[in-house]
Amino acid sequence: MEAQLEELAEMVMTLTGKQEQRMEGLEQALAALRDGIGGLTPRGAPSLGEEPCPRPWTARATSLQWSELADWVDWLHTHYEPQGEYRIPSCWPYHPGAAEELAGLRASWKAAMLAAEQSDDSGDQALYWHDRCLWDTLVRANRVIPNTCRNTGHASLRKLPPTDRSGLPRTNGQSGAVSAT
Ligand SMILES: [Zn+2]
């Protein structure tokens, strides 16, 4: 009986190991696919018009950098426990505007924390970051996330129509609308 149990336990271990290997394989394949797609159509890039130059963070970040940002945002939520308008819904990666704000916030946090550490905590870099960056940026990031996402989960936004180019100047200083009348 004991031997049978041991054999069963070994089988379960083998199966679990195989499952883990398969999961790892799937994750790697997914990451490779993301990178491939990323090269063709940058994630978060505007779907209308030309991609701006220089490229925004969401258009140039690698899947590893996206993952690092997600880790940091999760840490931020656990660490600071923001409430109400300061909480970022988990669907933020679907909202490029929010991702840009959060990427900027992380970059400024890194600079502030490094400066604080290197000065042996004798400066006001950390205080400045908390005062000027942290809370205001969280509010701004939330501005582009609709309440539906907060209440019932992520919902795709209705796309804004592109610029009405009939109003653009045809020659210097003369708007299309004016020249049309
Ligand atoms: Zn959403």
C-alpha cells in the first residue's frame, strides 16, 4: 500500500513537472509572439495616422519592460494602498495614455529613490517625488480610463474620429474653411 502511494506521489510529481514545463513553453511562445507582433504593429500605438517621432514609451517598450512596469504598478498598489480616484484599474495596459503616465511615474520614482539612496537620505528627493509626482500622476492616469472599466471590467473605448482635415490651411496662413467660403 505504502509503495503504491509512493508510486502515485511520484506520478503526480512527474505530471506536475511536465505541466510546469508546458506552461513555461507556452509563456515563452507567447512572449516571442508578442515581440513579433510588436515589431509589426507597436502595442498601444495610435491606430489612426502616422506614428509620432520620437516614439512614445508604449510604442517602443519591450515585453520585458511592460512586464516590469506591471510588477511595479502592482507593488505600488500594495505598498501605498491608494484609495478612490488614486486606484488604477487592472486593465490599465489597454489604455496607452494611462500606461504612458505610469511609465513616466516609474522612471521618476527610480531617479528619486536612487538620488535619495546615493545622498544617504540627506536630501528631499523622495519627499519631492511623493509631493509632486505620485498622487497627481495617479489621478491623471485615471482620467483616460472610463468608469465602466472600474465598475464592471475593461470595456473598449469608442474611437474618436480623425481630425477633420478640410479645415487645414491649403496655403500658409489661410485655413481651408476660410478659402472654401
Ligand atoms: Zn479598461
